[in-house]
Amino acid sequence: MNFHTKIILHATDFSANAANALEVATDLLNIPSSRLVILHVCDLPTIMNNPKAEDAVALEKERIKEANEKMDKYIKQCF
């Protein structure tokens, strides 16, 4: 059976089940020309949630930093 997978998408919530799914996703990397994309979606503050635009921008930067730190930790734990 020939597979022609190019991109393997792994959406994660950083749970144990997601870590198990990541293990399966990495097994699929044996398929030629494949690559793995790990995705985590999080809520970011908006101006609608915060009356001061400066506060929303600062909070958004902090949330992005936290999400990046979670992703780094997740990847290090899984590999």
C-alpha cells in the first residue's frame, strides 16, 4: 500500500491522550516526504474583552508567551 501523505497535523491540548496521539503521528513520519505540524489553539484577549487597548495587547503577548512555553514543555516531554 502506498501512502502519499505530505503533512501530518497533530492538534494538541497537552493532555496524556494528545501525547499518545503524537506518538502515533511520529510513527507516520516514516512515510517519504512527510512532515509533522504540531498545533495548539488558544484564546487570546480582544479589545471586546478589555476596555484598554494597551492592556489587551500586553495580555495577548503574555498569553502567546505562555502558549509557547507550554508547547516547548510538551515537545520536550514527548521526545
